[in-house]
Amino acid sequence: MPMIDIPIDTPHEPFVRSLDAMGQWRADLEERVRELVRYLREHGLLDESAHDLLDSLRQRLAGEKLVVAFVAEFSRGKSELINAIFFADAGRRIMPATPGRTTMCPVELRWEPEDPPGLSLLPIDTRLDGASLSELRSQPRAWEQRIIDVKDPESFADALKAVMGTRSASIEEARALGFWNDDLPEDNPPMTDDGQVEIPLWRHALINVPHPLLKRGLVVIDTPGLNAIGAEPELTVGLLPSAHVVVFVLGADTGVTKSDLAIWRDHLSSQALTRYVVLNKIDALHDPLSSVEQNEAQIAAQCASVARTLEMPSARVFPLSARQALEARVEGNARLLVDSRLLALEQALAQQLLPQRRAVFEQLTLEALSVVQQSTGRNLTDLRRHLVEQISELRGLRGKNSSKINLMLQRVAAETAEFESCTTQLQAMRAVHTRMLKDLLVALSGEPLRGHVDGMIRSIRDSLLKLGAKRSFTQLFAALRRVLDETHQREHDIRDMLAASFTRLNTEFGFSLVLGQTTDLTRFRDDLALIERNYIQYLGLTQAMRLAQPRFLEQFRRMLMSRLRVVFESAASEIELWNRTASAQVDGQLRERRRAFKRRRESLERIQQASAELEVRLSELEQQDDRLARIEARLNGLFDGARTAATRRDIASGDAPPMPLRRAPESVPTLGIDQAFAGSVLAGTHRAEAGHDVSSSPSAVQARPA
């Protein structure tokens, strides 16, 4: 049976359509940046600092991820919801979604083109080694690799059943792995008659699949229930806080249970997270003996109760039926899709999440374009100024004798010697600049940061019953904020020194050096505040017993250090880039001035040898000036085009024509990897502040921070 396209009204599938629109916007913007880089390189105007800045922007546009995490207790329909939103084009369930416990370990779905499609499984025993997930991602041998056939949906779905794997373990082994806590018996798994308990077979799973949405940067995190969340500190303090949005799935028939509330309070209640609550399985509330109004009132009452219990705005609670939504999209049933109410959740994601991510990229792009345009504009202005000077000199030589040319040569030699005397000042400025920058970067390096974190950990270990953990943690972040404040002051000292030196060089030697604004460290202070809010919930009285466990405390230290290192390394990189830009400006203008003097001298020498060359040389210089004028006009057009692409609203807003629902063929099912998933792709982003790259594959050299 052929694939059937069924027209759907405009409001349908807004999330998918907006993802597609943002993907088009990013791709168009990246191509504009590529074109600008090519043009600058072809005409010798791309210095090292501009190349680094534009290349960093292009890589972020092309490679960053949008992370959506789904969190729920067992049997809430979380995997079915993922199937309905992302994999309905397969014509069947891809993620395991059967009654009872399905996902037993955290699962990441993403696409890394350098790796083959497959399933990477991290054995649960790796917890005993003390290595964090971010460290193990760069160790392919630690993972069990399984090749999957993405063109065969049934084979693909069977391969993913591995995430359901469990094994038996003794109480001692379960305790060592973090699945048994003598102080919290209600959270322990049930014990069998032979004294064994069931534990997950895998610690983490990475699914690399070339789905159109994942190709555009979407990363989906599927988390297991409360026991597994609590047993993996890195999940709660790493993966979840790094997600751009967290979808918390509840059962409409059960409401907020005790275990649901425990997950919410312990791991998701932070205001730093962008959270949505899904009240799944509303079809179970349908009573055929009640009227439609009565059924609707029951659903509304359940939503209000959930909102009150979780202290969430009612607008963030979405009643829906993932089962109906999946069925509707597989069968192409538009009416059933509306009845499932999935579109309301997708609409919220499209209207609230994506514009925020787009605004971040727009600001980064406009700032980078402004810096590069100012730099190249100054270079072009200097080149044209030197040409105008030469043209003026040569026009003044028309009809002059050789003695006049000799005088001109002597003047050029004197000006060259006078200009070269600036090298002494430049060397002194570089020496001072290098020393000040080195002192600044040392304060942001890993060793001082590690000293601050280790001091906090020692303080926690020494505190009575770990009751002083929160105080030590707060003191750590106060100290880190002071480091950023001191760095900000040192950066201003560097700028003041460079400004004074630039003014002197401009006045005495004719440079046109201009300093831009220093790096804004406010973003990094905000990153520290975000990390502090996400982590401090694990340091209260309820977590005191867990802090007493050396394994948990060590994992906590590793994850905290990893995220803080990303913040400080990012700050150091931006400060270093600003300083490189300032130094490159000096080097570029020094190089161009020397070339200009050389060209003037060579031109006069040729004229001295043959006066007939005067008009030829004048014509050459005038042509060069015209060429530079055309280059400048073309560059302005490229910069304006890139800005226009960055600020376009029609593409990024997702104003696209209605898309059809696609019905999978009944005779030969296909996952649809090479076909459009409802005509959509995604431009995902990954926050720099997350400090954890959920898109990194285990075969990568190392986890890539944003």
C-alpha cells in the first residue's frame, strides 16, 4: 500500500514544523557565514582572529544540540510519547513501550554522522570504577557496540529492547552499585526468595540513528524511574540540568503518586529548568456512561490538582493520550490526532522553547558580524588611504625632474625609519600585555578551580553528618564569583593599558587602532548561578545520608568540576579571543604599513628609471583603488545579507504551509530514515553552560563542551 498524504490544518504539528523552520534558518545563516569567510579569504582580508570568530560561529550553527529530556516513573507512557512525537513515521513503535518496566537505564537518541548507526551500551559495572559518564564517552572500549539496521523498523525496534535488560545481583553488589540503601528501604528493589535483587544490566545507552529530526541537532533523553535516577548522580546533576526542556510525564488515572512527587521534589523542582508536565493516558478517564462535559470536567479537575501539587502554572500541564497520538499519526487519522491533544504540547514547545534558542544565536551572530566588519573595514580603509597617498604623490611628479624624485625617495626612507622606531614601543606593549593576560588566564585555569572544589569537598567530609554541606557549597560559589569579578577588573586593566598604547601609536605613528568592548562576563556569572541552583537541592538535610557515601560524593565532585571547568574555560577562551583580536589588529596594520612604504619606494625607483612608467603606475594604483572600492561594497552586501538572514522572522517562526500526516505502507514497513518525517528537520542547540555534551559519542576523542 503506498504512502498516503492527508492534508492537515495549519495548527497541526506545530513543534515539528517550527523545528523544520529553525533548521532552515540556521542552515541559511551558516551558508551566509561560509560565503563571507570564502570572500574574505579570497581577497586576503581574513586574519586569524576573524577566522577563529567566524569559524566558531559557523560550528555552533551547524553542530549544537537541542536537548529534550523525558522524565517519569515506570509505566507512565513516556516511551510511547517519544514514539508519538518523533518516530510515528516508522509505522510502528520504535522505543519499547509495553506494560511494566521498559527503559531500565538512561537512553540518549541522537545522530553523529562520524559514527555508524548503532546502539552503544555502557555496562552497569562501570560504576564501580568511579569514572564519570563524560569520561567514559571518550573510551569506546568501555561500551558494548551493536550495529542496528535502521531501514528495517522491526529489527531496529528489537535491537532497542536491549535497554530493558536486567540481571540478578546480591544485596552487597546492589549496595555497591547504588541500587540498595539500608537507610531508605522503601526505595530498594524487591528481594527474591533466594536473596537476590533485580538491577539494570546497563548504566547508559546511546542510540545513533539518522532520523531527520536528530540530524538537525535534536537530542532526546529518555530516563528510567526513581530508583535508577537516584542511583546515577551524574544523571541528576549532569544530564537533566543540561537539558533545554524537561517533560515530566504522569498518569492521568493515577495523578501525582508518592514516587512521582519524590522525582519532582528531588530532581525537577528547580526553577532553573524549563519544565512541562504531561498528564498522559486521558483516554483511561473516559467513561462511556458519562457525558462529554462530565469527562472534560474530570480531566480539568485532575490537571488542576496536579498543578496545585507540583506548584506549577496550569498552562504548563498538558492532558493527552500518547497512545491515541501514535495511532493517529501511523494511520493518518487527523480527527484522532486532535482528540489525543498532543498538538497543544507541541505548540507550547514551538512557541516558548524554540524562539528562546533562536534569540541566542541571533545575538551571537550579530555580535560576531559587527566585530569582523569593523576589523575588515579598518583594514580596507587603511589600504585605500595608502593608495590615495601614492596616487597623490605620483600625480605631483608629473613633469618633475629626477632631482624631485630623489627628494621623494629620501622622504620615503625617512618616513620608513621614523615609523620603524615604533617597534620599541610595540615590543614593550606586547611584553606587558602578555604578562597581564597570562596572570588573568592562570586565575581561570583548572588548578585554582580544582583547589576551590576540593576544599569544598574536604569541608563536606569533615562536617558532622554532612549538615554543613550547603554552607560549604554556598561559600564555594561566592569564591568563584569573586574570581570572575577579579578577572573582570584585570580585563579592564588590560584594556586601559592597550587603550593608552593605541592612542600613543595612533598619534605618533599614524596607526588607526581601535579597541572594542571587553568580554561581558555577566553570562558566566549567570552560568554559575544556574549550576548553583541545580546542585544545591542535593545538599539539604534529606540528602545528608547520600553525601555520606564516598561514591556519591566523588561523583558529585567530578560532575561539579566538569561543569565549572566548562564555564571557566569558556570565559578564558572569550577573553583570550578578545586579546588576540587586539593583537592581530596591531600586527595587521604594522604589516600593511610596511608593505605600503615598500610599494611607494619601489614605485618611485621604477619612475626614476623610466619616466614613461609614471602614467602606467598611476593607472595601476587607480585600478587597485577601484577594486578595493568594489570589494568594500561587496563585503558590506555580504554582512548585510548575513544580518538579514539572522533576523528573518518568516523562516524562524515556522510560517510554513500545512504539512501532511504520513501513513506508513502496510505491505513493507519502513522507518522512513531517507524520507521526510512529516516534512520536518530540527535545528537543535546545546547550551554552553550545560557543561555536558549529551551528543558526544563513546568513540569521540573527548566530550565536547559548548
